[in-house]
Amino acid sequence: MATTEWTRRHWLDWFVKAAAFLVTALIGLPTMAFVVLPAFRRSRAQWLKVGRLDEFRPNEPTAITLTFQRRDGWVIRTVRRTVYVVVKPDGSVKVLSNICTHANCAVRWEHQKRAFFCPCHDGYFDLNGKVISGPPPRPLDELPHRLQGGFLFVRV
């Protein structure tokens, strides 16, 4: 059985390679994490102030356009989103998306018909966002909201 004797040259070679690996790992792994991880990062939902609750008339949907910044990977972009605030006579509040659940078209409130109208395929929704007619498969999305100090906040 042949045994290899470790000379100083073998020990020095092993030590230099181990030190190079350690330095590469200590510098390279955090650098790679710094470069790669933002691609998987998304911004968290945020609460935006919509306005004072007493500014909204009961049974009359009010379109509010919210502008906020959203992070998607390395990109930070400004997003505009329109919501409808509906205050019931009893004081309860609904915040509805203005995006039709059928073809993602923007809906609008038609005062004469007392309904939300989607022009893409003639879809109609009632004051609560429920489908009245047309092809939409489900009601308008209701957004999470809260009342705090007389102000309405919406989570986007």
C-alpha cells in the first residue's frame, strides 16, 4: 500500500486553495444575493388615504384615482388605479374596483341607469358590484378598506 507523504508544498497548496475558496465564498455569496434577490422582491400592500368619509354622498358611487409607487424586482413604477367608493345610507362603506371581471375593461358609473357599465361586452353591475346582465362571471372585486379618524383608507 503506497502512502503519500504530505510535504510543505502539499500543505501550502492546500492552504492557498482553501483560503481562496473561503475569500470567494465570503465575498461572492453576499454579492450574488445582493444582485439576485431583488428580482424576487415585491412591494407589500400599502394603505392609501382616500379621503374624509363625510365627503362621499350616500348611494352615489364616487370614482377616486389613487396614485402610488409599486416595486417589482428592480423596477419601481408609478401606478394609477381607480376605485369606486360607495357609502350606504346606514353608513357602511364598499370600495369597488373599476375593473370588469370579464375582460379587464374599465367600468364606469351610469347615473341614469343606476349601474356600473362595462363597454367591452355590455356588462352591467348594480350598486353593490353584483352582476345584473352581460357576460361578467362574478361581481366587481371589493377592496379591503378601513375607517380611521374619519378618513377612509384602501389597501392596494
